[in-house]
Amino acid sequence: MLVKVLMDNLAPEGLIGEWGLSLLIEFAGKRILLDAGSTGRFTENARAMGVNLKDVDLCVLSHGHYDHADGFESFFEENGRAKVYLQRAASGRYYGKKWCFRRYIGMDRTMLRDNAERFVWVDGAQEILPGAHLIPHSTPGLKAIAARSNLYMRSGRRLEPDSFLHEQSLVLEENGGLVVFNSCSHAGPDNILREVRAALPDRPVRAYVGGLHLFCLREGEVRALAGRVRETGMARICTGHCTGQRAFELLREELGEGVTQLCTGMEMEL
């Protein structure tokens, strides 16, 4: 499978970087767009990279935050047919909150309303193509992780820690192994790897691609996480966006050259 990074925080000269992520994955004769960044400027990167977005067959939204979802407005102008698969909870109202300050970080509600026919709402796990699986969270206690990360959702008139029911992994089977894509990994990559192995047993995870949401963790926590990932036997991590530079460096120290940095414009074979 071939993965092209259409948007990441980092970008070389001549391409655009922003806080967000968008990946184009060529898998089993299909082109899958995973996320669309926050502004739609990934479409400019696509053109510069020689990618025709009209050729995209289907899309996946990893979770219901603006920096992965709101660029789909621009994508719909370029591609009139590809559907976006997302968990039903992605339509919720999500916030970043610290002390008395809160900021809406959910999807653009107008985009959802005006493009309703483009979204395919999924409840739980689903195979969207032969060998292409959507795996939501099944790990208990995720609200405690959300509270530590200051991530909240609206429930009635109040905010409570996010359950992350809107987040899903895209898992692709190839050559007897699995490649896991999770754009922010809010629940923790070690938890996500356990979820994937439980849902798709007897197939080893070969690689993990996406953001790891480690920028707010202390050094000891990152090193401990690296140890838990090492125990899974997975050899390759391609990460960027919300991982954080210091956390990336620590993962590289702990796990070696199998950890690589995502960057806008990158192309990689997995």
C-alpha cells in the first residue's frame, strides 16, 4: 500500500503545513482519503503533489474534531461522489477546556447540514472494503484519559470528559499483517493496539500511522508508553501531527529507527 501525506503540521518549502492531518492511502486498487485537515488547504498540497482528488473512492473521518474534519468542505467541491465514513458520535459537540475557559473543537455544523448526503454514519466496527476495517474504542475508563488531556463533550447543558466514542481506527490487512491508522490516538496507542488485536486476532500489526497525542505527557510517561508498545512486537511507527517533537525524540530513543516523522508531501510504502 502507498501512503501520501497531504497535510501535516510540518511541511517543506513549496507545500503547506497546518495543525491537522490528511492522508491518501492507495489500497487494493482503491484510493482512501483519511481526514482532510482543518482548512481545506490540503487540496493545494494535493495539486502540487500531482494527486487528483477526483480519483478518491471513499473517505474516512478518524474523529469529530475540526482539525481533521473541516477540510472536507473543500474536498466536496473537488470530488462529487466519494462518501465519508464516520462514527455516529462524531456529530457531537466537543470542546477543549481548561479551568473556566473552553473552546469548541468539534466539526463545522453547517458543513454537516449542507453535505448530509456525503456522510455514512457507522455504529461500531464495520468492514468498508474487503480487508479495510473501522475499529472504534472498546477500552473502559477513557474519560479519565480525556480529563487529563482537557478534552470534553457536551452532555445536555454541561460538559463532561470525552468518551472518545467518535474516534475510530482504520485498519488495513495486507500480506497477512495489519496496518493501523489512527490520526490522534486520544485513547493511547497501546490501548488502540489491544483493541485492534482483539477485533482482528491472529494477524500481527506491522505498522502504526498517525498522531499519538503525546505532546502534553511528561518524559517518564512517554518512555513508559514506549515500553508498552515495544511489548506488542510492532516494528514501525510513522507519526506526526499531535505527537510533539520532544515525544517523537523520546520514542525514537526507546524504539529506534522504526519510528519515523510524518511530513506534508511524504510518500511511503507500507
